Amino acid sequence: MVDTRKKGKAPQVKKSKTTAKRKQPVKPTAPPAIPPSLANHFHDTPARDRFKEIKSYRVIPERGFLLPKLLGNPEFEQVIIARGWRGLNDMVFPEANKTMALEFYANARFSGRWYESYVRGKDINFSSDAINAMLKIIPPEQCDVKRRRETCANWDEETWEEVKSLLCVEGAQWQGSIRMLLKADFKSVAKAWGSFVVQTLEGTSCSSEIPLVRVHNIAAILEGSPINVGELIANNIADFVQGNKKAIPHMSLINWLCEEADCESYINDLEKKMMKPITDNYMEAFLKDYLERMQQLGAEEEAGPQPQPQPQQPPPQPEFVTGEGSSQQGAHAPIHPMILDYMFGHCNWMNEVSDQEYWNRPRFGP
């Protein structure tokens, strides 16, 4: 007798499990190692104490351009390719190894050597030459950002107005004597490059205002002037290493420097998300903000200067007189000293993204 129980049924094929590819640029040849004791992470006790201090600092996440999703704004890819910044843009991944970057900053503060740090048994060189070489950027003979910063003290008002009109909507104003610009006043393309500058090229803790030193970067990019990327990044890292700003920039770039030096990643390392890249959708939002800001400034200009509110006169103070039971209008009997002591004592007490396939792209472009 023929067994017909399986007749008409297709043979079942056991599905093989697939594992997602790594997002972060780490060595895929071996799983993360078990971390050794903390003593092996730092070259001295002050560095270890510094690590504990900066663990709570705010991270300045880096940001790049997602070129396959900027088809409506091809000028960004043109600038990146023309400047040789493909490596600078492609180094930004969705997440960065935060623990490794914090060890880098902690050890760099006490290394005793300029532009050098120590991470997990490896010396890390973050000089201008090392960064340019890793990103495959040929540095120019002169950095126009550096020139602007050295000469802007002698600029006339016409030059300052030219810079402002290049970046901002008509009607925008310099903020204060140190000449900052409101990010809300930026034109759409300038705002995109501004975000790239303050997040990736030279990290800053400012959010709503762009300081003058970063304004020079954005103006140099828009004018096509030469920029020494490695020099700007190296000096920016050194400023945060030795300074007192409670922020940590350049995590993605530091991860790449550590990988170039074959630093091991450990199983308990913490990760930190970076900013979502700039796409056509972001550019549409930037353009919308730009048009709304133009309308707002135009309405304010038509309305003219608003009248300043007149200062209010303080209410009349009660007149204190001596003697109990005074019949003068507005007079009060004197307060007992014990009540005054209680009142003063009481007052003192009260006063106390994106496509997964794109992120798996080659490290620094083709």
C-alpha cells in the first residue's frame, strides 16, 4: 500500500536566519573583546577622573549630506566632490562609539603632547596632517577661514554687510558687539551648510545663534574659498580637550582615528546616535522657514518701530511714624523687634534614518 499522507504537499525548506549588517565601522573579523580593568584604559589617575567627569557632558552629534536623497539639490554633491570632501561627509554614521571617544578626550588632556591621545593601548595622532590623510583631503596652501579670522577686525561696515547678505534674509541683523547671526535668519542653502559646519566641521555648543568664527566657515564654503579641513578639526578638538565647555564633538571622526590605529571595541561600549543626514525633505523645510522669516521681517518693517512701554511709577511707600495708635492717614504702628527678626530669618531661608543599504556603503566613498 502506498503512503499518500504527504501527497500534494510541497517539500518544506528550512529558512536560514539572516543577521543585519553592522552599522558602525568596527573590525568585523572578531566579536567585541571583553574589557580589561579600567586601569588599562587610562595612562594615569587624572585621566581616569577626567573620564568620570565628562561622561555627563552633552554630545555634539555630527551630520552629513545623504547625497542619493539630494537629487533636487545637486549643488551639495558638486561642492563636496569639487573640494574632495567625500571622506569627510561619508565618515558620519548613524551611531558612534561614545565610550571610546570619551577615553580619547580624557587621555588627551593629560598626554603632555600636542594633538596626541591614548586609547586602549594605542597612541592616537589627531594632528592636521593625520586628519587630512585619513579623509584623503589635499590641504590648500592657505586656509581662507584662518585669514578671515585674522583680518576681520579691520573690516569696514560694507564688508560686514556683504557677509550678512550672503548668508541671511534681507532685514537680518548682527547680534551684539561680537557679531553673531541668528540661525533662523539664514537662507536655506546657507542653513544646510551651517548645520554641517557646527556639527561636523567645527563642533560648537551654540544652537540658535551662529558665532562669528563659524560664520567665516559658511561664507568661505559659499564663496568657494580654500579651507584646510584637518587644521580646523584638529584645533577644534584641542580646544574642547583643554577647555571647560561641557560638550563633546567629533565622535565619528575620533572613531575612525581609533580604527586606523587598530583600537579594540569592547562589548560594554556605549553608542551615541548622530544627527539624521540632510536630504531634500530637510531642504524643503529650510526653504519654508526662510520664506516665513522673510514675511515676518517684512511685516515688522512695515509696522515700523513699536512704541516703548513707559516705566511704571512705583506705588507710594507707607509712612512709618513713632508712637502707638497714630491717627495719621497711611501711618502704621512700629513693628516689634521680635517680629522683624522672624521676618528676616524667613526671607533668608526662602532665597536658598535613513536607508540601511546606504549606511553600509564603503567607508570613504568609491
